[in-house]
Amino acid sequence: MKKKRPSLQDVADRVGVTKMTVSRFLRNPEQVSEKLRGAIAGSLDELGYIPNRVPDILSNATSRAIGVLVPSLTNQVFAEVIRGIETITDAQGYQTMLAHYGYRAEKEEDRLVSLLSYNIDGLILAERNHTPRTLKMLATAGIPVVELMDSVSPCYDSSVGLDNIRAAFEMTQMMISRGCRRVIYLGARSDERTMMRLQGYEQAMQQAGLPAGNVMTPESSSYSLGAKLLHKAKAEYPDIDGLFCTNDDLAIGAIFECQRLGIRIPEDLAIAGFHGHDVGQVMTPKLASILTPRDLMGRRAAEILLARLRGELPAQQKVDVGFELLPGESI
């Protein structure tokens, strides 16, 4: 049974105004006095008010809809996760309502308001870092939540993912075992998973007694960015003999640029990626990468969420779907 969410009347009672005044504020804050604006806004935040786009008579009914919030709809990683989710939800008669937020926590908050306003039954999120208001709305909504992509960090409710730190550690170890002594980490966006992989890389380098180094950028990943970061890494670390990239896009772009420049792979420079996308496994040289089971991750998340809706508690709060090292031909 869903929790009863705070209503307009609850907000009005707290402020000491009519429900119509609160409604007017929500439509256009300029329509109420400056003094009331602060009081109403404060009460909305304190109560965790969520707009309702369905009739009151349906507010406690099930919508047969699952909200899915991902940082990108064009990123192949999340496209495959969504496919896994919908394999399960379609079979169980649930619709998915998708939204993306461009890796920005504040935009995630806005998208969450919209999804919750449609009275969704459950929610799948791709991140662990949320704004205080997002956490307040999740508590107010009282629906099951599953977070993806990470099986280590503390989660809000339940999680399905992999150990990004361990995966990066093991790939770096493999590069070292094949003779690399000056591996440099390439990262983009600096989102939480990029930083976890950086941590795993640094742990492996430190354990081997080797110096670590990185080239990071807030830009979005792309093949062209991989080429650009290759040049930057070679300029900053002239003795570089390996590149460990936070994803396959950067790694493939770096390989293409090496081929253009006549740099032999892996003889002159070893390059590894993360995620094991199909394109990296059919190119020459075949890309060394870490295969992450995105489809499985999506299916397991949906299964846990639907089980929660049936009143079943998960056997474990955090589910680790594992990963596989793909040696390829590039290291």
C-alpha cells in the first residue's frame, strides 16, 4: 500500500492559508505576496510535497507503471539496461516511464518530481548521489526503489550492480602483468563511477609500487574525446606505456588516433577500456575491456522491484552481478 502523500490542504493548513492560495503559488509564485511565498515554499519542502497528475480517486491505486531515471538515453550502457528492465516489466504487464537527467543531480530532482506526479508504483535509479529534496520526495512517496550500476556503496533501498573499484583494480593488474609500468588513467565527466574506477586503478598501481597518473575532463565521453585525451596524456606523461580508460568510447578513440599516428598497439602503447561493448570486440586490435552485464543488471533490478510490489523482501539488499575481464589484443 502506498503511503498517503501530503496534499495541498496539508500545506495550506501548515501555512494558515487556503488551498486555493497554495494552488495559485504552484501555478505562479508571483500571484501571492512575497511573505507568503517563503512560507509556502518552506512548507512544501518540509512536507516533501509531490504534485499529483492523476485524479484524487486514483491516488492510492496502482498505476502499473515503473519510473526509470538514467543519466543518458543515448549511452549504450543505459540503453541495454533499459532493454533488460523492459524484458521483465513487459512480461508482467507494467509500463516503464523513462527520463534522463544528463548526470546532474538537480535535474534528476526535477525529473523525479515529474515521474512521481504520475503515481508510479516503483522507481529504478542509476546513481547513488541525490539532492536532499530528492531523498525527501523518495521518503514521502514510500515506493520501492532500486539503484543500479554499483554493488558496493550504501544504497537508499536496494541495489543491483558491480564492484567498479575491484574491476578497475583487476584490469590495471592485468596491464601491469603484461609489462606496463607507466599506466595512465583517462576519465570523463568525473561522475561517481569514473571516480570509483580511478580509485581501483590507483590501488593497483600503488600495490605494484608504480607511479599513478591521470587525465580527467568534465566533458562527455566520445571517440573524438579519446583521441584528444591521448595527446594530452602523452604530453603530460612522456614515458607512458599504457592507458586505462573509464569506458570503451575513450579507449576506442585513443586506438584510432594511435593508428593514425603510427603508434603500435600494444607494442608501443597498451590500451584498455571498460564495459566490453560489441564494437570493441570486432575491431582490430580487439579491445581489452571489462564486460559488464547491463541487460542482466536491468532484469535483476526489475525482478527485485516487482517482487517488492508483491510484498516480498529481497534476500539481500545489494546484488552483485559481477564482471568479466576481456584480455583482447590491445594490452
